[in-house]
Amino acid sequence: MANYVKHFAALLTPQRQRARADQVKNSAGGYAFALDEWARLDRWLILGAEGGTYYAGERKLTVDNARAVEACLAADGPRAVQRIADVSRSGRAPKNAPAIFALAMAAADAKVETRKAALGALPEVCRTGTDLFHFARDVQGFRKWGRALRSAVAAWYNEKPADRLAVQAIKYRQRDGFSHRDLLRLAHPVAPSPQHDALYRWIVGGIEALGKESARGKALRPEELPDAVRAFESLRAATNRKQVTALIRQHRFTHEMLQTEWKNDPAVWEALLEQMPQTALIRNLGKMTAVGLLSPMSDASRRAARQLTDAARLAAARVHPVAVLSALKVYEQGHGERARRRDGALSWTPVREIVDALDEAFYLAFRAVEPTGKKHLLALDVSGSMTSGQIAGVPGLTPRVASAAMAMATARLEREVAVVAFTAAASGGYGGRWGGGASGLTPLSISPKQRLDDVLRAVSGLPFGGTDCALPMIWAKRSRVEVDTFVIYTDNETWAGDVHPFQALRDYRQAMGRPARLVVVGMTSTGFSIADPTDPGMLDVVGFDGAAPQVMADFTRGAA
């Protein structure tokens, strides 16, 4: 007798077939649920599209996400701008570049109220000179330099106190083909104070420009410059180490402000380390080790380790976990990415105290969350598509590696946790509708007590195949594992299974008599999710969103 149910069934549907009318085909040929434009906007703002994905190159992924940004702007421009500003300001995203790009799109929108909102949000999103240079580059792709844009850039300069603006001018001098001199000439701001006037003249023409008649009709003296600029001029003129280190300690100068000849001097870096901002510390560990300042059991290494693991400093600087993870990966390998391509590039011997401190800092960088006391199954998608692309443009930080790191943050928090890795085997895979085939799910013995770099190496060495996001629920049912919350870290490009993930979860709930929940952690900025939007027991969150652990915990408790 013919077995027609294998071709069409309501309870068990192959992932290459549509199980419900509201599903769409993903990039791998399977069917999942489409994110709405606002959820897609969140994924873009937090994850960006650097490196693309296994199924979509960087260009295609960027275009797809730009269309989603356009949809949000068309639906409610001011709301979209507010969302861009909120994500940027909160520090939830590893990088600010996607928010700047989206703001540039909004600044060229057809609707006046959207353009006005975008230009009004410029200081919120573009907080540093480098951010402003990024925006100037991006906005030129969407519009000309009209009066409103010039006024917004002028306000960025005029509304900052002169002493704070001076720090921006000497720390972030040029990027993306723009300098402060270029933007001042484009924007023509009318200086709101004599100090601003002197600073603008110095930026455009240097110290010698101050003796000439200004727009106010009088010559300006160097004494009218902010203190930081006058001290910076002294720093540039310094001829010995003692002068340089004294100026660094007195004025809290950063390494960006130094002349090149002082950037390999251990004594200069020691002076910098004393008051080094947290983000700068994380970025310059390799350099300080290479010049000999950070060495085993040294005072400088102890100081750096204390600063790295200072939770208050991490929070105040809004250090994102990806920044720490990137620093850990680079520092532990003993050379920068450029060292792969040329001789003479920076290299160093990692110091154990620093590696340990970075490991601890990664977990501290997540916002403090109270344990839920629930049973979690953390399931890592290690299929082939998870090995392509980069999280926040960090070389080597693939979705597969990044998901293991993020899972460890939850594993450290919760007491009852099991961790598995899954991928569909070539022979059909464990979890097909009728069973059979080699297992595509591997229980992992990794522990949150292990160092993070060891965990990442263990996961990166696992075999990979096709994507079947139903496997965690099928395995838990067959193994009679009690689970309150399944957390699946995936790119949502599921296609290889004989049952859809939402069907597998429904089957698990019925068989085990447990109202299990599912959190889907999207690790790439695609427009798909395996989470059923009509099921209140399923939640889609963005991978490496700084707010994700709290959202996940609240959802697990039933508060969301």
C-alpha cells in the first residue's frame, strides 16, 4: 500500500517542505519563519554583515538588510531612528558601524520628519570623531551636502564644550578620507565661544593661524586655545622621554596622540597604562607585551589584569563582550592578523596573567543577570554554514566559535545546564522521522570552569555537515532529558531534517509533559528564524546582543 503520509503530513513535515502557510524559504532551501522588519533591523544593528554568510556574500547580505532598514523607515521613520539611537547608545552592539550606516540612510529619507529625526540623533549615534567620519562617508552614498546636513554637522561641533571637543580633535584626527578640517570647511560652523573659535582656527590652519584675524574680526592668541590643545602642542615638541611621560601623566594623553617615535618605548607605555581607558587597554595588550612592558609576574601585568577584571570599569566604558573575545583570540595567538601576511608585523609571547584576565573579563562584560534555576539545554549549531562569515568583522570569530562563547556565558550563570553540538550527518542524520543514520548530535563535556580559549578550540575542531535545528528536541525526547528551556545558537538556515523544529518542540512537550520553552539565538543577520511567532513559548534573540542574557532569563522565568 502506498505511504502518502511520507509526502505530506501536518505533524511531521520535512524541512525542505513548507509546514505552514506563514513559512518562507531560507537561503539553504529549507523553510523557516520570516522575521518582521523591526526584528530584522535589530539583527542588522547588532550583527552587521561583515564577511557575509555561507549562503550570502557580504554585498547581498548588506543589500537585503538595507531593504529591511528602508521598510522600517517607510513604516515609521522617527520610530526607526529612535531604535537606531537606542541600540547605539546602549552599547548592545559590538560595533557602531551598522547603526551609523542606518542613520545615514535615514538622513536621506524622502520624508522631512525622518530626515529631521536622523540629523537630530547624530550626536547620540556618532559620539566620537571617528564615528562622525564614518557618517560623512556613508551619508554621501545617499544624499548631497545640503543645508540641513551642514547644520547638523556644525551642531555636532558647536554643542560640545570646547575642552571635550579639543580631546576629539587631537585623538581622532582623520578616517575614511575625512578629517576635522574637511568637515569644518563643509559645515562652516559659527563658533559659539572664543575657545571654539580658536580651536576651529587651529584645526584648519594650525597654531600659526591664530595670529591672523578671525571671523570675529580680531586675531586670536594661543592662550585662547583649550588647555588640552596647548599641552598637545608641547607633546609634539617634546624631545626626551621625561618630558613625554610627564605630559602623559599630567594631561592623560592616549597613545593616539603620541608621535610615532615614542610608540615603542616601554616607559612611555607604562605612563599610558596608569590612566589608560578600558577599551584602549583591551586593544593594546599585544603592543604593550611586544615592547616588554607586560611580562610574566611584572607589576605592569598585575596592574593590567586588575583593570581588565574591574567590573565597574567594564560597565562604565560599555565594553562589549565581543571586544573582549576578539582581544582574547588575538592576544592568545601571539600576533595580530596582519602578521599572517607580512614579515616584521607585531608579535609577542602571551603572558598567562593577561590571558586569564581576558577570560574573566569576557563573562564580566555581560550585564549582571540573576540565575533562573531552570534546566537549560544549550545546543550549538556546528553545521557547515556556521563556519562562514565573521561576528562583527572579527577575523576567525565565525558564528560557530562565537556561539560557543555566548553559550558559556549562560553555562557559567545557571546551575543545571547541558551542552550539545548538532549537525545533520550525510547519511540522513539522527532525528529523521523514522530514525536511522549516524548521529548528528554530540553531547559536549565542556565546562564553564574551563578557560574560554580551550572551549573555543574544542568546538572549532568538531566535524560539520548539514543543518537540522530539530535535532536538540528530538534527542532530548529520545534520551528522556528534562529541559525547561532549549537555547539553540544557529544561523537559522535549517534544511536537512524530516521534521521542523517547531514540530519537534511540540512533540517533546507532549511526550515529556513539560511546557518547555525555546530561545533561538540568531548568529547572523539573515531574515529567518526557526522560532514560531505564534507560539508564546518561543523567543528569537540576536546573538551577542549585550541585553540578550537578561531577556533570555526573563523569558525562561515566564516574565516575557
